[in-house]
Amino acid sequence: MLQLSMRSYPIRLEYTIQNARLAMKKHLPMVEMENIPPQLQISQPAGKLTIDSTDYYHSIGLKTWAALSRENYDRGRQAALEGIAAIVEKGNRLAQISNPATNAIADMAFESCFAAKGELSFEPIIAPSVRYEASPAQIEVIPGKINYNLVRGRVDADYQPGKVGIQVTQYPRLDISVVDVRV
């Protein structure tokens, strides 16, 4: 008797899979800031101080040669005018010698017995003149500022696609054979 024998071999596949890869590297954004503070510069040149003590020294009797000469000139002129006035007055009195009511010569002799008394006067002492002229202040303002530099962030990406490799290691087949089997 004949017997039919069928033998099948399935297909065999071999897969090689390489997964896709995405490598990402982030660079964060950066802000670099520099703060320059404001500045205030104030300066003031020295003022001018003037002290004039000329009147003070004159009031205590210490005078320059020019002031002393001017004062002596004024005193001499005044003394000459007073002397002329006294001579004129005596002349006027002597002119009235014929007047029986007054005895001009006797009165003048009596008056000459008494010497004129000197005067004592107190003069104020004049303070020195002090003046100060202030110089104006010089103000300079330098405004502050902020310097900044922006470094943008970025993403570096490296994509490697995946691979699928399929290889047939055994093709499908069907073996059919007829066998004579005797019993």
C-alpha cells in the first residue's frame, strides 16, 4: 500500500532590529549682566578770604607813611585856619579899644593867664573788614547703566534612524513523498 507522506517546513525569519536613537543636548539660555552704579562727584574750589585791617591799624594809631602825611597835612591846615581865626578875633577886639564899656587889653591879658586845656577823647577801635566769597560747588552726575549680553539657548539633536533587518534563514518548503508500506 502506498502511503503519501507530506512534510512541511515553515519559513524561518531572523530579525535584527536597531532602535532609533535621538540624542539631545540642551544649552540653557544665559543673561550676563553688569551693573555700573551711578556716580556723583562734588567738588568745591576754595573760596576767597579777604581781610582788610587797614582801618583797624589806623584806629589804634599804626598808620602808613602816606596816611600819616595826609593826617599831618589836615591837622596843619586846620591849625593854620584856627590861628588865623584867633588873630582876626584879637584884631577885632583891639579895634574896639575906644569903647569905654570894655577894656580889651585887660581882658586879653586876663585870658592869656589861663592855658588852654587839652582834650581827651575816646575813639572807637574799628574792627578789621573780613569778606569771604564762596566758590560755587561743581556737581557732576555720571548716570549708571546696565550692560547685558543675552546668549540664546539651543538644542543640539542627533537623530539616528532605526533599522530593521529581515533575513530568511529557512525558506518554506513542502516535501511530498510516496512510501510503499507493506503490511
